[in-house]
Amino acid sequence: KKVAIFASGSGSNFEKIMANIEAGYLDNIQVTGLYVDQADAYAIERAKRYAVPVYLFELKTFALKEQYEQAILARLKADKVEWLILAGYMKLIGPTLLKPYEGRILNIHPSLLPSFPGKDAIGQAVRYGCRVSGVTVHYVDVGMDTGTIIDQVACPVYADDTAESLQPRIQAIEYELYSRVIKNII
Ligand code: GRF
């Protein structure tokens, strides 16, 4: 299946997916492009190690979000993309992209949803004093991290954890979980 990966920042989940394609584990998808909304996203550097085109669409260069998403949609359609994989894409998906791809957009989130949607989910869980947190992969709907949950993996939070100490353990879970879900669902 042809997929597009969306990222705004570091892109370590994107890179893990690419590595799992190279390793032959993810033999069900072909990545047509990395879609980024930030010109300084490190994900762009990571894409250079793989033969993946990078498409930069910056919201600020469009008058309306609808036009921004129309431009993205035109590119997706030209490449006959069937599924969207969000990997640290820091924008809500608007109706322009949601309608044609509803039920075929995945997102990964670093908490056990519905706890701690939105930004800094790892920090929120630590500050709350949670003893368990984890990772969720879900379908994307109009809301912020609200779509139907596909799978979750839990992770202990230790009494002396900080967001910085918990983050690598959460991300290690993400890398394994996301590829497994992508293999099973797409
Ligand atoms: C991940 O923690 C993911 O769950 C969240 O954004 C982060 C992206 O990290 N949606 P990276 O850019 O893949 O390193």
C-alpha cells in the first residue's frame, strides 16, 4: 500500500519505520514521501538516508488552512497515496484531508489515551504522579488525539522519573508498537 508519513520535528518514528521497511519487516507499505510542515524539522535530514522525497508545506505560506491541506491533498492524489501515517505531526488534520482519508489515518501518541492528549504528554504524566503511562496508536478523527484506539502498550513510571528519563523508554515502545500496528492494520 502507498503511504505518506507526516512529521514536524525529530522524525525518529519516521526513521524507525524506514529502517523496518529496509529490514524487510514492513513489506506491506511503500512510503511515497515525508510530509513536513517545519523547514527545520530534523526528520528532513533523516529522509536523506533513505530514498524518500520530502515535501515541505508551510501553513504560513497559505491564506487558509483549507488551502494548505488542498495543496497537500493534490500531492497525495498525484502519488495515489492510500494511507497517512502521522509521526509527530503537530497539527490537527482538517476536514479537507480527513474526508478523503477517514479511517486510513494513523497517529501515535506518548500516553495511554484518553489520558494526556495534546502536547507534552510525557511531562504531564510525570507531573501528575502517574505510576503507569505508555503509548497509544489510534485512528485520527477531527479531535486532538481522540480517535478510536487501535493498540496500547503500558510502561512503568518510576518515582524518580523525569520527563527526560521517561521519554527514551516511551520512545523505545513507540518504535516497536507503531511498526507492528502498521504491519497489521495497513
Ligand atoms: C512521539 O513521541 C509521538 O508519539 C508524538 O510525537 C513524538 C514524535 O517523535 N506524536 P519523533 O519526531 O518521531 O522523534
